[in-house]
Amino acid sequence: MSARRIVVTSGKGGVGKTTTTANVGAALAQLGKRVVLVDADIGLRNLDLVLGVEKRIVFDLVEVVEGRCQLRQALIKDKRLDNLAILPAAQTRDKTAISELQMTEVVVQLGELCDYVIIDCPAGIEHGFRNAIAGATEAIVVTTAEVSAIRDADRVIGKLQERGLPLRLIVNRIRPEMVRSGDMLSVEDVTDILSAELLGIIPDDAEIIDTTNRGEPIVLMPEARLATIYTKIARRLEGELVPFTSLNAPGFFERFFGMAG
Amino acid sequence: MLHDVLPTEQTAAAAVPQARGRAIVVTSGKGGVGKTTTTANVGAALAAGGATVVLVDADVGLRNLDIVMGLEARVRHHVLDVLEGGATLDEALVTDKRVPRLKLLAAAQAREKDDVDTDAFHALIDSLRERFDFVLIDCPAGIEMGFTNAIVAADEAIVVCTPEVSAVRDADRVVGLLGERRTVQLIVNRLRPDLVRKGKMLSVDDVNAILRLPLLGVVADAPDVIVATNRGEPVALDADSPAGAAYRAIAQRITGALTSAPEIPRERTFFGKLFGSRS
């Protein structure tokens, strides 16, 4: 049986692609799935930092493509989760170092080794984007509830649909108090504009900045609010029907107006 | 008096020492750190201070500067129209609603970055420098073709970085690519003093221990920036906004009107909160 190959993309940068890739991947691994994460952001790699494996990189994606090492040699196994591994991007090369066909070959080959290949796409819609989506069979589009992020997501969804890639949406960094005061679009507004199926809603949470800086996926901290949310997303990917529940955040209004999942 | 016969825009130009306008690219490597917001606000603050300014959106295919400026409904032509002869520069320039000295040249939305000819884009920026005191170029995320085009004609760069390890790493890479020829200055964006104090966020010093760049300004994280961006109203024009004040100070440092070191935003103290002062 071949693996599911999911690209995590957004158009706009800085909306949480890499954090989503790391945490959804780690959550799937916690559920017992074998997961390989691929950093497709050649030249501006960050997935290694977010997973805290930056000092353990020996080979990278470009070296695999160029035949300088075996695919398995380039994979870095996570020390905390047995069935999680990462294929890092090259840092000192650029995105034209590999072609769409080469990327597809690597991703398909990885698919023989695991249940999920999750590809962290670079920002933008240039060569790096085309490479990242080339080998994918489905997509997760990450957006925030900001007008500019939604516009970019819309453009990316158009490109994914041209390819016939099925996609689902994660709305990231929702601030319930701002939604309530009318200063932020609601999740319903976002899904209406993009007319895409919802995979997850992630509230804005300062804790993620710290865990990301420290290279520790937040799903490894069971007491963290966001850990539960990423796990729910992983279960939805697994086909479970997990309802979007109210946010149990402190604060009367957040309980009423906030949703998460 | 010579000043009396010159139109206002040229009088403003006389306040700036350069005979030719300055081309400044706003870049970062990592996306979502605030390039477009910085471009809009620094541009608005420079224009509000009397300079003539054109903002150029170099993010072909994923433009957003028009939205952040609240001018999306007024865009009729874009950079590629001008480069390909489909419109004149004057037809493509959109005048800001609030500060008429401020203009926008929008990016093409339905095109690709590879469609932009690097030499032609360089020539376009040069011709804008003949007409404006400042040409601010909003660079796309990443270091692909869009980046190459955005930086080609700029002598100066503003690198925007948030206090996050990944943003610092990407900024460091971009500084290397900008090369020795350009003057590069740093804006640290979205600083949260409370998180820095708790040791949960890098400080400005931490960031600059790696980047080692002249510091142009520090902007604190503030919900009013998100709100203003969604509404298309630059906070730089809001006299009550602390972020707005930070952008105005950045503009003054760019023109040379302000020479003091940038203020690092601090937490509001208990008394500050009680009495409403921003300490």
C-alpha cells in the first residue's frame, strides 16, 4: 500500500506551514503512523530548526537527487518519536537545483517507506512551490484570517485545483477576542471565501513561538492546549469524524465565541 | 524665492539631500514577518513627512500591498502592463487616498514572477528614481526570481526580521545574498517585551548578535497593526498608535532627521497601565 503524500502550502509566508508540518507530522507519529517530513524550502530551510534536528544534518534533499547519498542516509530519525523522520532541504543551493520530476521521484520513493509523506512547501508560487506540489496526492492549505493571507490562499487553491489535487484548509492563529470585536474574520468567513473543506482551527497561542524556537513540537507537551488541537487534525486525516469543539480557554467570551479543533 | 515657484512635491524633494531618489528594497527571506506592512507604513510616514514616495509591489502573482494600502479597488494597471507597453507609468500609478504625495505601483496578480524581465524592471525603478524621493520596493518572500528582480535596482535594503530563530536564519541568508554593494539596515518586527522578559522570545540583542546590522527600528507586536492592515489604513498615519510612532521614527531615521538609537519597546508597567502612559 502506498503512502499518502500531503503538501502543506499557503501562498503567503509566515502563516504557519512549517509549524503545521512539524506538529501534524508528530501527531500522526504519536498515533502510530510512520511519517516522513520533507523540507522543500531549498535555500531557506527551517523544518530542521522547528524539529530541533539542525545539528544532525549530514545529507540533504539535493544530495539525494544528485545521487551523492542514499535516500535512507539523508533521513534524520526523530529522537523523541520512533516513527518520525525528516528529509532536510539544502541550505546553500537554490530551488532550481531540482526539477519537478526529480522531486516526484524522491517523494514517491519515500512513500514506500512510510504511511505519510508530508511536504513543507516554501512561500510563494514559483519554482519551489511547483516542486513541492509535484509529488503530492493531496494538500493542506494553511491560512490566517487576514485579508492578504486569504487572497494568497485563494490563488494557491486555484493552482492546486488546476492540478486536480484534493485539499483541506487549516485556519491558523485565530484570536477569538478579535473575531468577537469584528476586527478579525471568523473561520466561517474564511471557509466561505475560499469555499474549501475545513481540516482544523488553531487559536493564536504565544506558547508555539517558544516551542518552535526551542525545536520541540508542541504536540510533545501533552498539557499544551495546541497539542490536543494538532492531534485532532491528525485524527481527521486518519478519517475519524472529530467535531470542532468550543475552546476551553479562560475567559467568558472566548468560551462563547471561540471555536477550535 | 526659488521655493515659491516650485510645485510642492519638488519643494519636498529639496529637503532630501540626494539629487536622485533613493531606491530601498524591503526584504526578509521568510514570509509573513511584515515586509508589506513595513513598506506601506514606512512609505506613508515618509510621505506624511513631506517626501514624494512610490511603493512598488514586486510580489507578482501574490500581490498584497494594494490591500494593505486600501487601494485595491483603484488599481487599473500593474508593473507588467508598464513593462510590456500596455500602460504608461502615469496610468499605472495609483495615488494614495490620504497622502497624495504617496503613489502605488501594483504587481500583476494573474501573472508569474518569471514574466518580469530583470533589466526592464531595473530601468523602471531607475526612471521612478527620477521622479520620486523614495522608491520603496516590497520584495516577495523567498530567494527565487521575484527576490532577484526586487533587489536588482536597489542601493539600500531594509531587512525585516521577527524575533524567531527561523526568521533570523532566513534573514541572515538574505543579508549574504544582498552583497556588499548595498546599505543594509534592520527592523525587528513584532517584538513582545513580555515574552522576552520571560525568556520565551529572542531579544533585539539576540537577533542582532547574529545579524550584526545597523538597527533602523523596533516595532512591538500589536493587534492594531493587524486591524489596520485588514482595513487598508497604515498605522503610521495614526497619531495614537505606538506602532505608528515606531514607523514614523523609522522614516525620520531614513531621511536623517533622527539620529538617536531606536527605542526598544518595553512592557507597560503597572502604573503605566493605570495611567495610560506607554512606558
